Amino acid sequence: MVKLAVSGACGKMGSRIIDLASKEKDFKLVVALEAKGHPKIGSLVQGVKITDNPEEIKNSDCLIEFTNPSATLEHLNICVKYNKPMVIGTTGLSEEEKIKVKEASRYIPIVFSPNMSVGVNLLFRLVREATKTLSDYEVKIIEAHHIHKKDAPSGTAKKLAEIIEKESGKKVTDIKSIREGEIVGDHRVIFDSPLDTIELFHSAKTRDIFAKGALVAARFVVRQKTGLFDMEMVK
């Protein structure tokens, strides 16, 4: 039984993670964490009182984090303090903040991925293989999300660009971000040449795809001692 702490418990992702975890026999919610001043502090979710005290993380086996960069780094330090594994789905971290995550992984195990979806992580692998074959093609990335998403380009789009740049040695400069309606998450990679166009596309229909991936990551990370992992490494 994994005793679970969820940060951003009342958010779109946190609430789905909590709901799906309640349907699994190997998870038990013990900490529901929210930001100070949140109107639901003190109310109950799955029988657990919502708290704004991150020190409560010490009572869990693992923290799942889908919040913002500043909260993520605060909770990262607490996880290191109490030797608690962490799953980070927060996007928008700066390069300096990512270095801090990497440094923390010397002491605790961390799964850190811009996208917890199994399908998107398959897209990462397909794009890697396509780039090797289509090295002389022009590449364009288009990502679309709901109007509430603050960072652009998305963490997933940045990861796709990173993969392409590593395999091709060429900088990806054409990334288009769309913020419209309540789009959960679309990512399209276009390889274009004078002779043909090849597209790889993933569309998330529901946030549950990310929540389920986060739970898979939690099961994995509690079995590790230290280290930094992405979803392609989770088994």
C-alpha cells in the first residue's frame, strides 16, 4: 500500500489523481496539500482534511506534484528533508530549477516528466526514430492547450524539440503554441520536404491519461533508492 501525498489537491490534475487513486487497491491518500489561503483548506477529500502545511508530506510514502515551479521547489526540499520519493508533473521550470531537481535526485528518487501520458512518451520515441531517418527535413511543432495553461511552449513541446535537436544537431525554431477553449493537450510534429510531409500527432481526450500515468510513476518511484527518471524509464 502506497501512502500518497498529492500537491495541488483541488486542481484539475490533483483532483483526478485523487479520484483515480481511490479506485486502486494499492494507494491510500494520506495528505491532500493546497496553497495557503485556498478556500477549501480544512475541508475533506476522500476522508482526508485538505492542508496548507507541506510538512505533512513526511506522513506519506510518495508525493505527486502538479502545481507551479515555486511550490514544486519548496516541496522538493521537504521531500529531501524527509527522504520521500517524488513524482513531478509541473511544467514551466527554468533550466536553473531543473538543475535543482537533478541535484535533489542524488538523495531521493524522482520521476520528472513534462507529460505523464504513456501515449506521449511513445510519441517521444517515434519522433526520435523519425528524426534519425528524416535528418534533412524541416521540422515544425504545434501544440495546443486550454486557455488556463500559463507556460508556452508547453513542457512537452520543449521536450520534443530537445529530442529533435539532440538527434539532428539542428535547432528547432518553429514552435507554435495555441491557447483555446478547454483543449486538454494536442501535440503535432511535422517533418516537411519538397517531396512529402510526415506528421506525428497525439491528442489527449481527458486529463485522466496524465493522472493514470502519474500513479504508474508513483508505483515505480517508491521502489527506487535515488535517481532522476523520466516516463520512458518507468516500468
